[in-house]
Amino acid sequence: MLAVSASSPPFRVLFSHVDILRRSHELVRDLQTCLSDEPPCLVQVIQGARPFARLIQIGLAGGLPVHEVRASSYEGTESTGAVKITMLDGLDAQMVNSREVVLLEDIVDTGRTIAALREHFLALGARRVRVVSLLSKPSRRVIEVEVEHIGFEIPDEFVIGFGMDLNGRYRELPDVVVYDAEVERTFESVNA
């Protein structure tokens, strides 16, 4: 199936918006069975995880706030190997100390980002760090990390859409699609 939109190239759809909604609902049910009675600290890894985090937040009872952390390790379509973490919106050790942190991520690829974030939050005093990721790409792991809740496993393809981008582009696509430079070039030349 191809993503059809007048404003974007017809990339191949890996997961439709409907698939994402259905699977997110299932992840919420799984997550609820694992959480203690104490509300967790929800942390989304921005920018890519925002749409997914919103679905999880809506599905969980209690209207929990979602805090933000920026963890960047990509330039273009390649990981740099180094993870830079920036805490946002007042998230600090006091909010995390002795609580379960639920990291909401768009994709777990090399494992470096999740490993760095888990270590960071445990160092801040989190009782436990649980990872919920829309996508997992195990073939790219360089660090083995535990991802407790996975929406979909994907092959080694560069994906965009539903919050995920290529240098700030295509985040707004409702589906998860496979980026193809040739499809993009053809689309741009036809629409120039």
C-alpha cells in the first residue's frame, strides 16, 4: 500500500494509522496490567514520540501528565553513536525519585538512546524504568536493551511518519511509511 497525499511522496505504508491506533490500545491494556497502584511518571522522548505518547496517555486512566525529554543521536538517516539528553518542562530528580518511569518512544533502533535514558532515570532515583515503544528494529541493535512493550517489530528500513522525521520533514504523515529517496526525487521532479 502507498501513502497517497497531494503534498507528500507516495511512500510505501508499513503501518496505517488504523493499525497504529489498534496496536496502541492493546499496548495500553498490557501496560495497565504491569503497573503498580502508584501512578507512574510518563516521559515521552520528543519529538518523534509525541503522537504515540498522546495515544498512550489518553488510554491510561487518571489523566497523567506526560513529561518530555530530548534524546538525540541521529543525523539524517544514520545514528551518530552518541546520545545527548536534555530534560524539558521541569522534569527533575524530585519528580522521578522512587517512582516507576514509563518511557514512551517512537522507535528503538541501536538501543543506545534507551540504554542512556534508562541509566539517566535510574541515576535520578527512579524505582524502575519501563519502555513502551511503537516500533522496534532489533536487527540494528548494538546495545541489548529491554523493551517491555513493543507495538511492532520492523525490518532494517528507515521509517518516517506518525511523528518520525527525516531532518524535520514528514512528521505529519498519519501512517508509518518507508522512506525512499528515489520516490522522493521523482515526486519532487514531477511537482516542481
